[in-house]
Amino acid sequence: MTILGIETSCDETAAAIVTRTEGGAASREPDIVAQAACLVNIVRSQWSAHAPYGGVVPEIAARAHCEVLDRIIADAMTSASISADDIDAVAVTAGPGLIGGLIVGITTATMLGLAWDKPVIGINHLEGHALTVGLSNQLAPPYLLLLVSGGHSQIVLVEAVGLYRRVGTTVDDALGEAFDKTAKILGLPQPGGPAVEAAARLGDAARFKFPRPMLGRPEPNFSFAGLKTAVRQQAQKLAPLSDQDVADLCAGFQAAVAETLVDRMRTALRDVVTTTSPADVPERQLPMVIAGGVAANKVLRAALVDLAARDDRQVHLPPLSLCGDNAAMIAWAAAERLAAGLDNPQPIVARPRWPLDEISAPVVGHGRKGAKV
Ligand code: KG4
Ligand code: ZN
């Protein structure tokens, strides 16, 4: 099947065309991996429009999506050399995210569905991140997912397409938010993650010993607010900051994050074994996956590869182009849901808050999408 995907939940306007052939995650024969192909994946960042304000401004985001979305969809179809007749369904992010952007995407997708007489599928953005490795690495569930982005930090047991159990979450900031705020404190440009990573390359991670939040705690949750505050306090002590100070602060921050993530994933794996490890997958074989914008960070990727190597576990990392927000993951999640015969509630309603695991109770103060400013 061929799916047109649309993503407008935050500050990237994206359209993509993805194909899926039978087998894989949704089939009764998990050994037969679905054939996935991403024909085109266009992502237009709005960052320059938000830069003067130091964060994403929802109204500006919605308008910017409106201005470019139809052109981006047309470009995607031209690049893939396909017409409406070749498309089986239109997939669109229905949440979580900024309400204005979601409405732009949903309205556009609904209109295309009507004009082309094709089904329209509303997708949870987090499910897009969660299933990306099916598209990029041909990996079917079950796996343990570390989902780290600008609005979310969670450890999720992906048991099957449509079946997600949250094992851990942040009790305050999302990790991407912590990177963005750290960059702001240090006078680096936004989005902060890539800026902090680049500065850290020239830094000495041992110069500052920042706290490792939640290290050793029995529940695999995260907390990043204290770490960010520690960076701020150190920066205030040193001000004015030299380039070397900034590099060392970034390297110290990143090292603290890496050590924390490894500890939390190790705890989550232990938790999964003692609770609901899928019966047919011995825990030691449960692959680890990282997804979301922060998954592009090479130091964090290396830390997880190292953790996996320690007990001979598989680890799957999507390519950098599929870590940040994109529409290929939305199209792919829709393809997987269709193949699995999952329901497709209509009409599609924008859901600014939409947990991936709707059963686990929310944790007080956890990071929320749209809190980037
Ligand atoms: O998944 P994403 O594109 O959007 C959301 O769904 O939130 O994630 C964006 C977040 C931003 O906070 C950005 O600073 C962070 O991902 N990010 C990174 C890197 N690249 C993007 N964080 C750390 N290192 C990176 N290389
Ligand atoms: Zn995202």
C-alpha cells in the first residue's frame, strides 16, 4: 500500500510518501518482515520564523504550516512520480501537539481524502516515533523504546502495533526541552540539542560534575529540571563565559544525560522482566530502540549501543533523518495500523494531549509537548 503522510504538530511542516508490502509487525509471521520504502520525505523547518522569540510561537507555527503545506504535498507527489490514484490512504498527525498546527494538517488531509475518495487516518505523533524502526530498520515489535523528544521523555514497551505500555516517564522537563533550555542559558542557538552537541565536541566532560538525576532509583523515571538548574548556577558563577566554558558545560551536561539514560534503561529492562515481558520473547533478547528528536545525538546513541553490547542485546537506531519530526513516520504508522486491522475512528479530532499509553496514569509534572518556549 502507498500512504501520503502529513505532519504539522509543532514547528516542522512535513509530507512524505511511504509504501508497505505485506508481512512484518502486524502479520502472524513476525519473521517475515514487512517491506518498507520511503519514496520521499520532505521536512520544512520553521525555525527561522520563531528564532526572534527564542521558542516556538503557536500562532506563527499554525500560519507557517498553512502557507507551505499544500506546496510541500504537491512537491512530494511530484518527486515520487505518483498521482492521487496511486495513493491508498492519507495519514495525518492528530496529536499530541499545538492545536493550530494540528487543525491545519487535519483539515488538509480531510479535504484531500474527500477530493480523492481515499480514507484518512489520524495518527498519534508518538506512535509515529515509536514505530519508525519498522520503516528504517525493518524491526517488528516487541522492543523496549526510549522515546526522547522536545515534548516527551518516556520508556515504552512496544508489545505490538497499537499496544504500548509506558514503563517510565519524566517527572518534570522533557529531555529535548532540557537541551533547548541549556542552550538558551549558554547563549547557543535554537533548537538547542544540535547546538549543545556541537559545542560539547570541544569540551571536557570531566571539568564539571553535574548531578545524575534519578540514578539508582527503582522506578525507571527521569527528571531533568535539576540538571538544567545546575548548569544555570555553574554558568552564573563563571560569567562571563568563554567559548571553552560553554563547551565544557555542554560536555558535562551531555555526559550526565548519557549516564542517566543508560541507568534508566537498565532499570526499565529489569522492570520489564519482572512484570510483563512478552511471553514469547526472553528478556535478554528484547531489542532496545531509541527514537525522537534527541535520538539524533551521537553521544547518547553511542551510550545505548554500549549498554546493549554489555549483555549482547540488539539495539536499533533510526537514521538521523528519521529521528526528528517527519511525515514518513506518520505514513508508516498508518500503514502498520491498516495492516494490523486496527480501528480508524472518524471524524479525526485534534488532540493536543494524547498519551501513547492511555492506560498508565500520568505522572505529576511530566514534560508536555508545546512547552518548548
Ligand atoms: O521529535 P522532535 O523533532 O520534536 C518533538 O516531537 O518534540 O524533537 C525535537 C527536540 C528538540 O528539543 C531538539 O533540541 C532535540 O530534539 N534534538 C536534539 C538533537 N537534535 C534534535 N537533542 C540532542 N542532540 C541532538 N543532536
Ligand atoms: Zn516528535
